[in-house]
Amino acid sequence: MRSQPGSLKTNAKAALADPVLKAAMAKLKTGFRSKRAIAVDRLPEFDALRDRGQAMKNHVLANLDFYLEQFAARVEEQGGGVHWCRTAGEARQAVLDICRGQGAKMVTKGKSMISEEIGLNDWLIKHGIETVETDLGEYIIQLRHEAPSHIIAPAIHVNRHQVADAFRAAHTDLDAARPLDEPRQLLDEARAMLRQKFLAADVGITGANFLVAENGATAIVTNEGNGDLTQILPKAHIVLASLEKIVPTMADAATVMRLLARSATGQEATSYVTFSAGPRRPDDKDGPKAFHVVLLDNGRSAMLGGPFQDMLRCIRCAACINHCPVYGAVGGHAYGSVYCGPMGSVLSPALGGLAEWAEMPNASTLCGRCEIVCPMRIPLPRMLRHWRTREFERHLTPLPVRAGLAAWGFLATRPTLYHLAMRLAMPVLAWFAKGRGRLADLPLAGGWTASRDLPAPEGETFQAAWARRKRR
């Protein structure tokens, strides 16, 4: 599940020094955030929809086996196949076996975070199957040999000049004199190349925003026509989805869709909402002859009934990512995981193990903005704190940090000693400030003062001021 080499701290330092990335991240404030706010304000019942969505998802998670079995039965009744996969390896192999059964030489893909999670592209290419991303953002980063840096805008870190460079390097028949300076020119270039791939593909693979239990339908919501072309034109369609994408009814899917688009891109609805149910029927004019759903667990069932179950309500809207000040400073690649931002900082340790992803829960200010904007009311800060507690209990925290927390805990649980220590520390800190009103260099706090100044304390301690006020 690792998408970027190096530790989060190392990656973050490099990201903070990248001017192109800094310019891209600045657009979050005037892009996704402001558009979401406008869309939400226009829908008076938005909070009521959040409550309904949360209750529906909680009900599904409490009865997940029932709804998954109902969904699978409906898919099979319509002539489709369902493949139950416990691990990433099983899911990769299931997809490969389907492709081989179709004699596939080329696969086109709609955007799917699950395929990123299991490393599907590299696996298929390794086994001789050309695999082409057809979402424009995913296509760009595939040409650049990068992982997504955002779950709904995978190439948000790339500017148009870098896109042009990627096209010129990969499209060998591109006329060197042809201009690729404007977004429309870039779009036309990608469209011309991808249209050939759509027509030549043997198998199409898409993700799924919803799996509808009552009728066995799968749904994708997109702003590009690539999703439809990916599943309609090839002779086989594979839907790759994780277990928690299930919803009981079409009405429940509609409820979540009203939350999803507004929370993700600030739209009332995405340009395309596509439902698929089984292979082509005798009277259908188009569609695949074979239809398969690959259902992935990969650690999700272990989250049921535990402190991280609420994370399974996530609908991948990226609202938490768009509003996170840490993501806004370092971008998605710094996290090193397929899933970034607050949702990734909870999900990655749950799926990949805390030992591997112990840094991620610490990449948060715990400001709470993620929980405020989450359409499914997921308590992300609480779960981040829970991971930090486990990290400390398992001695995964660096020794200096553990020692500092132990010293703080010793003082904080002894009020008399704490008050004495604070009174003694005040003049010492004032001396370090040397009349400048700020601490630019402080022993044992270099991690803070290396990048920012610490205001110097002035006057008496808070406890002393409070006691004096109470005596009045």
C-alpha cells in the first residue's frame, strides 16, 4: 500500500521546499473548499442528510454479512460473477484470472483507489497485459510514473507545463511543433490517445462508489465520460470494490450521492452517474458480455466492532483532505500511502499495520476541521488520538518524545510540583528570550524552533493569575 518512498518527515521537508507544489496546494482554499461551502449553503437539509447517511451506514455495518450476501445473489441472478477476496494478493489474482480467461492483451481502467491499494496496474503489466488509466488525472500520473496525490484529484500537484512535458515524452508520434500550452490543447491530446485505447481494450475495470444490495447494481460517479466507455466497450467489465461500499437500496444510494458531490467538488451532482447490473442482455444494444465484481476485504472486517469501525462509513469525498492544514502544506505524496490526509492517517494503520504507518496519525493538528466537514460525521480526531495512544503503548514513539511525555505526565499529575516547576521555568525562558519577546532557539525544543519562533512567557503563570482573580 506504500506509494511513495521515504518517511513522512523526510517527504514533508521536500514538499515544503517545492514551489510548484506550494502553488498547487494554494488552490485548495479557493477551489474545493469554497465550492463546497457554497453548495452546502444552498441545501438547507444537508445536515439532515448527514444524519440519515450516518444512520444508514451504521445499520449496514451492523448487518454487513446480510447485505453482502443479498448483493452477491442479485449479481449472480443477472448472470454476473462475484469473487470474494480476503487479501490484496487474492484480489490481484482474481482480476488476472478473469483477464486471462478473456484472452486480454489490453485493459482500460476507470479511477479506482482500490486498484491503487492492491497495486493492480504493476501486477497486470508484469503479467503481460497493457493497462491504461483513462481518468485524465490518473492518465497523467501514470505517464509520470507517480502515485495519486489526492483521492479525487490525483494530479492536483502537477501544472499544465508538466502535463505537456509528460505527453511529449510518452506520445512518440506527437508533432514536436504542435502547441500544448492551453488546457484545451492538452485535453484534446489526451482524448485522441485514449480513444484508441478504449476501442482496443479487451477488459474494462472500474471502481464503485456504491454497491446496491436490493438489485445487485454497482454505481460510479464521475465528471468524465471515461467511466462509461471503460465498462461499455470491452467484452468484459470488472468492478473492483471494498466491502463497505454496500448500501441497502437505490434510495440510500441517492441519499449518499446528494452528500458526495457537494462534499467532494461542490457540485449538486457529478456530470455522470452510471449504474451497472450484470452483463449485456439479449435486447441490449451495447455493454460487456461478461460482468464480474471483485469484493475486497484486506483488513476491513477486522475493523468491525472496534474503535475504528466508524472509518468504514467513509465515502471517499476527500472533504477532510481538502480542509486539512497539514495536507494543504505538504500535499498527498508526503504521506507515502495510497490514502492521505486525515482519512488516510486513520485508514492506513488499520489496513497496513501501525508499525508501518505510525507517523501518519501524528500528521495532524487535531484542529477538528475534518470532522466538521465530513458528510458521514466520522470522528477522525478521536481515532487519530486513539492511534497515537497505541503508538505510545507499543513503544513505537521515538525515545526523546516518550521521555518528554513521561516528564510532562509526571508533573501534570502532581499539581503542587507542577506549579513550582512553572514558576521556576518562567524566568529561565525569559532569559533565553533575551528581551526579544520570542524564543528562536530552545534546548530540547529544536523541532519547534527550527521552523518557527516560540513566544516568550511574560508576567505570572496562568495558575497564579487565576488564583489572584478568584481572591478578588
